[in-house]
Amino acid sequence: MAKFMFLHRSGGPCAFEQSPEEMQQAMQAMGRWMEDGLKAGWLLDTGDGLKADGKVVHADNTVTDGPFAESKELVGGYCMVEAADLEGAVELAKAMPQTGGAIEVRELAGHSMD
């Protein structure tokens, strides 16, 4: 089995554009997807999105502001999953409830720090 990261890219309706009922339905659907993944063992971890601001530390230890991602590139959250291959990971991503945006599916390089 391989490990994959799902990067949730922005692009759909923002929470403040959804009715309270729509927001509750979306959160319940995501909760069911996550619960199913945890029970089945393929969902390994989840996390919040990234803020737009930050710092970049270069190889020579200089620090610059950045990375200045465009709003279409903002990461709204992530999931770590385990699947037999990329196609299997894509199927898991397709089953994830979405209100817009996109899910980038990337395999981890395979080295471990354990």
C-alpha cells in the first residue's frame, strides 16, 4: 500500500456563501466520509488549511516573505490516505463530498523518518 496526500484547493462556494442548512449538510457528509475512512483504515490523517502568508527559508539561511500564493492556489486542508495505487487514491478522492474547488492527489515519495 502507498500513502497519498489530498490537498483541498479552494474554488468552491465559501462557507459564508452557503446557507446554514447547506453548511450543516456538507459538514455531516464530510464527517461520514471521514468516519468511514477511519473505520476502514485508509484515512490516516487530516488537517486544516494553510494561511496565505508565511516565510521562505532559503538554502543560505536568508529568509524572505512569501510564498504569496494566488487565491486560486490556497490549500483549504489536507488528508493523508493509504491506497494500493494512484487510481485507488483517486477513487477515494472522488467519493469525498465537495462543494467546489478541487482535490490534488499526490503520492508520498516513499522514504520514512521512522
